[in-house]
Amino acid sequence: MPLDPSFIGRTYPPTTVYEVGREKIREFAEAVGDANPAYLDTDAAKALGHPDVIAPPTFPFVLTYRAAAQVVNDSDLGLDFSRVVHGDQRFTYTRPVRAGDRLSVTCTIDSIKSLAGNDILSVRGDVHEESGEHVVTAYMMLVARAAEGE
Amino acid sequence: MPAQVNYDEVEVGSQLPAQSFPVTRATLVQYAGASGDFNPIHWNEAFARSVGLPDVIGHGMFTMAEAIRVVTDWLGDPGAVVEYGVRFTKPVVVPNDGTGAVIEVTGKVAAKLEDRRVRVDLLATSGGEKVLGMSRAVVQLL
């Protein structure tokens, strides 16, 4: 069964606040092997004009991937996650994520397409600081491969 | 936020310093923990094979994180990245042989834009296969 296109434009409730910690940024930077001092050293980050250490460019995915579970697990939408692969990913930044941010993600289904039996689902995650300031938007495209014999 | 590279000194076609990033099973386990993506295709060989993969594969988001380092190391200030997008074209296959795989990344200035921004196009390969397509970053220069 292809995904129901009437879900296009659906927006899910904002996630509960995620507080970005310095040590979480450090853990992520170490996991990608990146010793850029802007991620690890508050003084170095300040010298670049940031109020505190900043997170690597792909860090927001930690939050937006978790938030997208609302969409992926929406039983009304009925996406078969066992057949899903990550097709593409894009971020547009108003500013980098930084330590101390209290962030919430709002997910919206931007598009649903069917191509050769595959479902192509585009989900946008708008990330805002508690103050209302926009920080980053993540665009994720998922491909649910056609089931066997379909 | 200002970066350390001056817009006026950058030409279209300029190559950024290329880099190679090794990835082993241990790398993937560490990345799974830090990112919260515990999909077993990234650490469980039997599971990966059961869903038709040749072996354990790396997280696409790990490759994306490595590729932008060619840009952020060039810039100095990673906060100067304004936009970054990739397409995942082929998986990075990571055998459990102690050596793993290597992700090779090159980048070049593809266009000079308004407001002292440039677009950098990245090429990422592993085992001779292109693992990222349409991989582009827009960055703010001085």
C-alpha cells in the first residue's frame, strides 16, 4: 500500500525541550574524530564570536532524528520502517547549535511520493530555541523500498 | 560569524585540502552511542546480511559528519556553515577485519555567491565507490 498523500503538510506537536550540554557536544565531536577547538574549548569558541562551544554541523540530527520518530511511528501513516533507507539530508542554519541551547523540534511532512513501488517521504524538522529563535532546519528524505512481491 | 577565509582570496575551482577518514566497527559503535542511532545494520553483521546488505555498513550521517570536516578545517570556524546537504548514494561497507574502511573526501569551490558566501562541492568515496552525491555546503567567508 502506498503512503496516503493526504498526510502531506501534516505538522506534529513540538518535542519536549532538549538541553544541549557541553559534554554531549564533546562526546559527539569525539565520535566523529573532530578536535576543532570550537566544539571543545569555550575560550576558543568565544574567540570566534560564539557565546559558548558550538556543535558540529550534523549534530542537530541527534534531535531531529529522535523527533522524526513521531512521523515514522505514526500508525495512521503506516510507514514500514524495516524497509526504510536514508535517501538524503540537508541542513539550513540560522546559527550553529551551542551549549546551553534549549531546543524543540517541530516535524512536518513536506512531501510523499511513490516511485517504482518505493515510497519517498520528506520530513522537515524546524529547530527553535525556547526563546522562539530559529536555529536550524533539517530536511530528511526517507525511501521505503517496495516490499517483496509488490 | 566570521570565518578565517577571505572571500576576495578565493577563486572558483580552488581545491580544499583533501582528507581521509578511517572507519572501523569501533568507530561505528562509538558513533551509534553519541548519535542515538542504534540501527543494527551499523553493528550487527548477521542482521545486516539478513536484510540484504553485504556486511555492516556505516551510518550515512557519520559519512556526512566526516565530509564537512574538509570544509570546517579549511574555514576554522565551523559556525560559518550556512547550509549543508548530501545524497546517500552507496553505503560505506565496514568489514570486521581490524582495518575497516576509509572515506576519502575532496572539495572545491564551485561558485561565489552574494553576501561573501561560497558554495563548496564535496566528493566522498569509499572502496572506489561514490558514497555521497550532490554534496554541497554554503559557507560565509570574511
